[in-house]
Amino acid sequence: MITREAMLRVFLTAITIICLRLAGVSGVNIIDGTVAVPHSRPYIAFLIITKERQLEMCGGFLIYPNVILTAAHCKGKAITVILGAHYHSKNEKSQQRIPVQKMITHEAYNDMTLENDIMILKLQFNATITKEVKTIRLPSEDDHFGPGTTCLVAGWGLTSFPGNSSNVLREVAVKIKEHCNSASEICARGIDKKGTCYGDSGGPLVCPGRNNIPTAVGIVSYMNRENCEDSHGSDMYVNVPAYLKWIKSKIGVSCSG
Ligand SMILES: *[C@@H]1O[C@H](CO)[C@@H](O)[C@H](O)[C@H]1NC(C)=O
Ligand SMILES: *[C@@H]1O[C@H](CO)[C@@H](O)[C@H](O)[C@H]1NC(C)=O
């Protein structure tokens, strides 16, 4: 059995290799999923992250017109957010490109263990809410998303391993598992090898909330397995309900700014 630390090292090394291969974009893609109906997930953001030597990619999601939630390991020197995208590198009319004004990573984020892998991005200006760009509901304190709940995860990450990232948004159904969840993390996986891969980091785990309203319950964080196509192990998500107070404390006053 590999330790969490060894597993993470694999994860981070692989990201670097993939970044180089993609010569421009990086981050965890969807394995064995399907192409999303264009703009059916209007809260999804494509993040272009400027690192020291290269650009990387991540997912994220719009929770207020000027606030994106993503994974802390998607931090960089600068981030540009693309909303309303399906084919991210095409000049789609629906797209809105907004630079990030401020990155707020969790104070207790640990880049070795990926604990508290959560980050808020304040946008330089508000997104315009359109048919293709909308916010997603956050869970409320009394929502319950137990083991066995079927949720969806979407992203532009790798579609095979080794492999390439996807030009178009892809999605896959996964189920919240038993036993491996903790107060701060949710683990989930689809049938066989269905799940996330490099490039999908930061995207939302979307589960049916009250009245079946799509609700952002998790944030793609890391894989608890040797590689994306290994059918054993889980995808690990930040448990959003555990961070509601933290999120509110960071955006409470200044989200109108
Ligand atoms: C990845 O893309 C490159 C360049 O388009 C292509 O040559 C290669 O076959 C692709 N790899 C996979 C595994 O699809
Ligand atoms: C921007 O969005 C926030 C909510 O996130 C809202 O409170 C504020 O009024 C908006 N600002 C403008 C200029 O529309």
C-alpha cells in the first residue's frame, strides 16, 4: 500500500510532465466520461494559471458574480478565469474572460498533504449573468450528502493516462463512497475507472441538493490511487460543507466590492 505522501509525490510529478507535454496548459481530466451538453454547467470556470515557467490549467466554479471557488493547489502568480466556455480554446461568443484580482488560499492549506485544499478567487469585475454563465448553489448547513449519493464531476482534464487534456468540457457520474470520508474530505468514484484526472483539479462535485437543485458539494483535490485509470482507490474532494464558515468569512464584507 502506498502512503499518502508517496501518492502525492506521484500526483505532483505527473502534473509537471503533463504541463510540459501540453506546452501551455496544465492541473486533474475526466476518465471514461462523456462530452457535456454545451453550457449545461454554466457555473464551471476554466482557469489559466501563470506559474514560473509555464501555464497550467484547472477548473473552478462561480459562487457569486465576482467569486470563484477552486483548489488551493491551483494557485499561481496570476490567474485568468474563462466563464461560459465549452470548447475552451475557441473564441466562443458565450465566453467571458476575467482576470483574478485576489487569491485567498486557506490559512491551513498544506501543499504536501493537500489538507484544506481550498481557494477563493476574487474577480477584477463581476461576471455578467447569462444563459451560459451562472452561479451554483453552495450547500446549506443542514443538507446531507451521504455515501451512495450519485453526483457529477466535470472538467477539461486528461481523458486517458497517459494522454491529452480535452478541448471540450467532459463529465462523469461518481458515487460518494463509505469509510474514506472525513470531516474535511469526501471520496467518490464512478464505476470501474470512471473519475477525474490531471487538469480537473478545482472543479466542483455537483450533487442534487434540496429540491434537486444542483449543489457544489466538493472540490476536485487529488487522487488516492496510482494513476487516473487505476480502477482502485478514490478521487478525493474538499468537503465544501465543512468550509462554509470560512468561505463566508472571506467574502462576507467585500463581495460587493
Ligand atoms: C496526444 O496528442 C498528440 C498531439 O495531438 C497525439 O500525437 C497523441 O497521439 C495524443 N495522445 C493520446 C494518448 O491520445
Ligand atoms: C457584483 O456582485 C456582487 C455579488 O457578488 C454584488 O453585491 C455587487 O453589487 C455587484 N457589483 C456590481 C457593480 O454589479
